[in-house]
Amino acid sequence: MLMPHPAVLRRLVEEYESARAEDAETGAGRASPRAQDLAYTLCVSTGTRDVRQALEIAHGMLAATSEAPAEARHLGVP
């Protein structure tokens, strides 16, 4: 499986969580089109079909990336 670039993945997660927070504030009851698009992209990026699972995997990937030695991150080695 291809691994999304950590910066792209981080931005996707942040934008999705922000969109869902905005949805909750408006009390819409369902995800906005923007949140739905971001959920789809997160699922594709993580190889999943469920956004909850996609977020779990994304957070794990980001944690692993931040724990990797700086030299390995620079070389693109997980």
C-alpha cells in the first residue's frame, strides 16, 4: 500500500476534524459535503472503508512518523 505523505495526512485529519466540529456546532445532524469528501479521501489514503478506522490508522501513522528518527524521516524511511 502506498503511504500518504505525513504532512498531507496530517492536514486531511485536521481539516476533517474541523469540518465535523463545524457540523456539530450547526446541529446539522449529518456530515457536510466537505466533511464527506474529506472522509472519502482519508479512507482512500489509509486503505479503509470506514472513516473511524481511517482516523485510527491515520493517527497511528502520524504517531509512528513523529517517533521515527529525524534522519529516517528525511530519507522517507518509515
